[in-house]
Amino acid sequence: MANIPSLGDSYLNTMPNHQHVLPTFDEDGNVNMIVEIPQGTFNKYEYVLEAGVIKLDRVHFETHPMPLEYGVIPQTWDEDNDLLDVMSFITHPTFPGCLIAARVIGIMKFKDSGETDDKIVCVPADDYRFDHVKSIKDIQENIILELTHYWESYKDLQFRIHGQVEKSTKVEGWLDADEAMKVIQKCQEAYKVKFAKQ
């Protein structure tokens, strides 16, 4: 989640804050996914919640495009002090800020330099090509291997250039939707605690 305090109070907090306005789930039980990074891009975008805009956070050092739609789930708060991350398979890329009704199929357990940064895994509820996908087990093994390789290598060059050779990323496993829902519910509770007085 990006933060731009330099915009000042005259702009910040004047736009609807989707983190607080949108519910975590829609009426059909899908998570509301706010897209930050579309599939296929080399840019890392982040949603500036206080201002309602999308900011270019950086251009990835590696020449590996984002393999899935990537974003956040509103009214959640994860252990990395940010909204809970979510990624969704898609037939055609969307755009930053797009809202996707996403059916939860699993979770990728992930560590970024030792810090927990798990990713909920989904498919779009409104893309019939994924109607048959109900579980992470429905995804081909070679695709899981490709995604694991991406997430374990996408920061290698960045760490090297910055002299942070001790840092690394690690996929610790892919678990089913039941485990994903437990994490979402935990992050919902953390959100309520963090924003109870706001």
C-alpha cells in the first residue's frame, strides 16, 4: 500500500477509501479484489488508499512480467502491516483499480526476507473459463511450479543491486480454500482492531 503524505490534507481523505467502503466479501461469497498490478505488466503499482489513486511504486528489476492479476482485499489487515494480498488467474488482463469478484481457491504461503506475506489465490467468478476451478488442486502442477519459480526469483536482481544478498523470498506451500478462508477471517479481525477508533 503506497502512501503519499506530500499531497497534503487538501487532497488526502477527500476520495472514497475503498479499504473501508467495500466489504471483504460480496453477496455471493466471493472476495472483493481491488487490482493493483494487472497480469503481464512489469510495473509495480500500489493503491493509495488515502487519495484514491494508483501510484507507480517501481518498475521491476527482473524481466519477468506479473503472471496473475494481483491486488488487495478490503477490510483486511495482514501481518506485514498492509492489506491482505490476493492474486487471481484471468483470461485477459484488467487494469489497476478494477474490482474483481474473485472465488477463493487457496493460499500461497510466502516469506519475503523472513516476513510473512501470504497471497490468497483466486479465480474470477465472472469468467466462465474458470467455472470448473474450485480448488488449488484444480490448477495444473506445472503452473504451480512456474508460479513458485516466479515468486522465489522476482526480487533476486533487486536484492543484488541493492547489496542485500542476505535477503530472499520463499514459497512455503500451496494450501486449499479452507486454509485461505482462515487467513482472511484472521485479517478481518485484525482490521477491526486496527481501525476500531477511526
